[in-house]
Amino acid sequence: MVQIEKTTDNRIPFSQRLFWSVFSMFLGFTFCFLLFQFQREKEFSQDKLNKVLENYNYQIYQRTHQSANIDSTLAQFLTEIPQKELRITIIDPTGLVVFDNIHPEELNNHNNRSEVKSARINNKGFAIRKSTTTGLRYFYSANLIDNYIYRSALPYDTYVKSELSIDKDFIYFMILMTTIFFIVLSRFTFSIGRTISKLRNFAHVMEKDRVVETAYTFSNDELGDISQNIVTLYHKQQIAKDALSMEREKLIKHFQYSKEGFAMFSGEGKETLSNILFNQYINVISDKQIKNAEEAISIPEMEPIRSFLRRSMVDPNRKRKVLRESLTVDKNGKIFLIECILFLDNSYELSISDISRQEEESRMKRQLTQNVAHELKTPVSSIQGYLETIIANPNLAPEKRQFFIERCYSQSTRLTGLLRDISVLNRLDEASDMFDLSEISIKRLLGEIQKECSKELAEKRIETNIILPGNPVIYGNYSLLYSIFRNLYDNAIAYAGEGITITVNCYKEDPKYYYFSFADNGIGISEEHINRIFERFYRVDKGRSRKVGGTGLGLSIVKNGVNFHKGQILAKNRPEGGLEFLFTLKKRV
């Protein structure tokens, strides 16, 4: 594991680093802007003054061409303009000074002056420099007109400085904006700093796994919302963690005290959890002593499980689903059911159940059914006796013959129903996966049963009330669903009495199940029999049951049919009289 070292000593807080970083960038931008604006203002002022002097140059040109006396003309011109100290120079094409009002004496060649050079090339030019003639600093402006240079100059004194001065309002404006930005940024970063400081404190608390008791209040902005969400999610995570830890403890305790041996393994076959019973069972199965759960998979009896794991773990076509394999082992007088569940990450679990008792109970049930079938030989023999009597006595009285035939038919009908019910129960016990499944409309099924039972219902003046909201449809086995409702009808018709009302109600529905009630308002049964009416061949009144011709398996078939459809069934006496069956049926088996 890589350890990350955190150094917090002498570290500048993030809010301060953010503030000075942003503020420095803003100051840099402001400084660059001021330089740019200063230069721009300077150029603008120079250009403005240059325009004034260029105008003077053209006026000088016009006046000197219209007058023969240049001195008096220019003297008059100087009286008309505000700049009395204006220096006027006229230079011929060779660079000689033709006229200069400050130094009328002969001057040096002026073609090497910067403003003159620029004017010779661009027809105009200006410069701020010290005069080599007077020794004073001037602002010069020159124009090339008819190959002559007309140049005006003003001493770089207070007037020129004032003309070239820069408007400093933008400087004051930028200082004001910088101050405002400083205040706003400091408040903003201070708010961020407080939020981050609280988050850091919260992180330290989480890191030490302490219970957070402080109520954290964050700023009313997006960062505050995110921080508040982090704290809220942490609290929820802590609650979920505590709940998960509690459930984990419950699960471990359940595994430890479970009546099944249980062990979990990683994808590499390392044990992660096992209980005492697993080690006991695996040692009963194994011929050698098993000291830890990881050795269990290596014993010969576990070869089918090993093959399943090897095949499934490396199968490239394995679908993303949990796989299951089971194995039955008969060893040392015990019968064990071993189940292996392979999860998506190739971890797996093994469970071992002692099903010796269940197998014995199943054997006893099968033996009970066989014994019952054996006992049926007596009524079969009776039927044979009646028939032999009829065959042996051709002159038997017609009424006697008819009586024997009716008794034979009644007994054969009862035998047929009994054998059919036994066959259904055996199929439910041993081959429940052999039943066909399809979409079954309960409304249509009850309509068919109503028609088939119409004669018996009419004879006993029984009314029916069917309440099926939403027309429930079940994906299940038709014959078993038919047996559930038909046996409940037959039971009510046979035992509830006359003049009653049968009510079939689908009183509730959820995403997986329908909830049914089958009730009558008849005589009901004693409370002592309620919990046993679903047992095979159990009769509340044996003499009365034989009289009405019941097989004693009807309600047992009902219970097994409900169980096949992943439901539960209970019976109770109604307070107003009669018996009510409450059962659920899964929508899709």
C-alpha cells in the first residue's frame, strides 16, 4: 500500500494562495493596461499638438507666398496666435535655413534633423529634442511643401507640457476598480476558506473515525451545497455502515448457529467464513480428517463440485449470472445435500444439509401412499365379488342386479378419484418440474368449474359470489390450478351444508402475487381440526366422509398445488360462521 505523507506545517492556507494568485494576476493585468493606456494617451497628446503646428506650417506657407516681406508677414502671424514664443523655420531643398525667426543669422544645414528627414520622406514629421542652435528643448513639427520644409517649434516649457499632459482619470478609475476587486475577492476567498476549513476539519474527524457531533453550517452557494451534501452523504453512509455491520453480525451469528454447514471461499479458494457444522459434516463425509474448510473441496466425494467450479470459472461463454450445482452424498448412515453457488467474481459458497430425516419422511410418505393403494384392494375385491355374483346368477332379480351394478359403479368411481389424487400427489412430490406452464385466466377457470358443479350447487341451493378485480391471470399449471379451486368447491359443497353462499375473492394484488379468499357461511369445523385438514387422508368425521364419497386427499392436493405456485395457504373459521381459506398464488411460477 502506498502511503501518502501530508505536510501541513508552515503551509499557506488555500484561500490565501487563491487570493494572492488571482489578485497578482489582476495587478499584472492592471499594470499592463496602464502602460498601454499611458502610451496611447501620450501618442494622442503629441498627435494633437502636432496637428496644431502642422496647421501653422500651412498658414505660414500661404502667407509667405502671398507677401514679399516674409519678416513682417510672420511677425503679424505671431501676433495672431496664442503661442507667441513659436519658432518658425523655412528650409530649402538643400537643407539651408532660408528663414528662422529666433536666429536670423546663417545656420547649419538642417537636413540631418530627425523631423526634417521624416518630412522629406513622408511629407511630415515631428520630434521632441534639444536644439543644437539654441540649446533649448523644443517640440518640432515639419511639413514638406513645394520642396521646402516649413517647420514650427514650441519650447518644451509649461505650455507644451500641459498640452502633452496625460488625462489621469483612467488611473484613478483603475485604482478604484482595484480597490473594489480587492474587497470582493477577499470576501469571496474568505468564504471559500471558511468552507474548506470546515471540510478539512470534517475530513480529520472522518479520518480518525470519530462520531461527528458538530453541526456544520456552510455558505449559501454552490460550494456550500456540495459541502453540505458531502456531510449528509457521510452521515447516511455511517448509518448504512452501522446497519450493515449489525446485519453482518446477525448473518454471521445465523451461519454459526444454522442447522446447515456453511462456508464461503474467495475466487482463489481461500476460506473467508465457515461455521462449526460445516467442519463436522465434512469430516463425516471424508475418510480422512479435515482440519480446515479449504481442504473440503479436495476430498473424492466433492469431485462433481470441483468439476463444476473448474468448468464454470474458465468458461468464456459464461453468462453474467450466479450458477448453482448440487450433490447428494450417502455416507456413514447419513444423507447429505451439498450445494455450491458460484458468484460473478468467482467466489463461491458451499452448504451441507443433513437430509437424512427428510429422506426418511419422504420414504414414509411414499410407503403410506403404497399402503393406501394396497388397502384399496379390498373395495376392488368387493367390486369383483358383486360382478361374480351377477355373472354366476343369470336369473338374479332385476332390482337386485341393478343394486349390485350401482354399488360397483359407486365404488369404482371412488377408486378412480382416489388413484387420480394419489397420482397427482406423487407427481408433486417427485416430479414437480414435469408440469406444463401456460397463461391461465382465473375468471375463465372458475367459470368452467361453476358449469361443472352447477347440478350439485342447485341441488343444495348454494349461491356463489365471485369477485375478481382486474381479471387475474397466472402463468402456471392449468390442472393444478383447476384442482385447487375444484377441490375447494367440492369441499364446500360436501361439508358446508345447504342454502349457503360461496365467496371467491381476489382481495389484494402486488407486483408478484395474487391474494385469494375462498369462504362459505356454512357450519365450519372444530378448532381442533383446523391445523390438520391439509394432511393426507385426514378426516374430520370419518363416517360422514365415507358417506359423501371423499378420498381424504382433496385439501392435501390444494395445499401442494398452492405450494407449487410459490404460495401459502391457511384456513380459519369465520366469526359469522363458515370456513375461509386464505391463499396466495405467484403471478409467474
